[in-house]
Amino acid sequence: KNEVEQSPQNLTAQEGEFITINCSYSVGISALHWLQQHPGGGIVSLFMLSSGKKKHGRLIATINIQEKHSSLHITASHPRDSAVYICAVRLYNNNDMRFGAGTRLTVKP
Amino acid sequence: NAGVTQTPKFRILKIGQSMTLQCTQDMNHNYMYWYRQDPGMGLKLIYYSVGAGITDKGEVPNGYNVSRSTTEDFPLRLELAAPSQTSVYFCASSVQGSYYEQYFGPGTRLTVT
């Protein structure tokens, strides 16, 4: 079993829909990252979380440390949000990282 | 600032050949990382460095070597390339460790045949 599991693997939405991507992990962590990988392959960091909730524009990320679970929400989705979203955790007391396999999001106009 | 740059963008190697993937950042970041991304799989950490002269292994270090002689540069060396090393390689940097976002380079697509 992977240490970081994401769901769903693939997600297709209509423009304007509310999107939720989930990430569960089974290891002790010091931080959790959400990344966006564009269709061309480039990777951008969206959020770094160690507790609570963060918001940036239409994106919201939450983490529940006790339940070892994080969610990424996209409000009012747009075709330009189409990308692969990756959850990554930094292992506790260590600089090693573990990554989920990614969620491929397609937003149709 | 150019951010994180990687060269080359693409490379085809024959089995047994060696090569160095270059990574440079101009943000004065202390931490640098090398990842590989296999088709349909998640990223995996190969090596990381917390500062000049200090490197450490990640999840999948076998078949690779790194050095960090300057803050800016973090080259990844492949010795005796194998088909299993066919992948896309990403370099990244961050100011410090856990609580700072990482900035990624554009990637190097390597094929070993």
C-alpha cells in the first residue's frame, strides 16, 4: 500500500463545478504539499500545510492531522484548472518526501 | 530571476553510458532536491541537499550520485545507465525544509535504450 493515496485518480467536471480532491497518508509528517502539474509537464507548488486551512483565490486546502487526511477544493472550476494535482508529504523529523500518484482533472467548458 | 533551470531538456543514452544532469537555482535557496517521475507514477525523491557540501539519500538513490559544491548548483550523475532509469527528472529548491514551498525546474526527459 502506498504511503500517500489520492482519490479520485481521474476527475472530469463541467466549468463552474465545485471540485474536491482527497489525500490520505499513513506516515508521520511534518508538512503536506499540494502541487499542480500542467499538461506541458511543469510543476508548481500550490500550498504547504502543517495544520488547518489555507486559501488562495479559488483554491482551498485543508488538513486533518489526527485523521491523516487532506483535501484540495477548487471553487467555480475553469478549463484552465485542467491539470494533474499531486499530494506530497514530508516525513516527520526527516527531509524525505513521499508523493501520491496524482489526480488528473479535466474541466470542460 | 530565472528560478530553477535544468539542462539538458531531453537526452537519449545507451545502456552503460554515463551523464550528468545539471540543475542551477538563482534564488539563494539552501535546500535542493532531485526527483524522478516515471510514466503514470508519482514523483520519487532521489537525493537532496540542505546546503553546500551536505547531501543525503532519498527514497530511490541507487544508480545515482550527487554533489553540492556551491549553493547554486546541484548536479545529478548517472553512472552505467540502465533502462530502469528512463524517466523525467525534476530538480527543485526551497529556502529551507519542511515549511517552505518548493520551486521546480522544467524537467529533463531521459531515455535509456
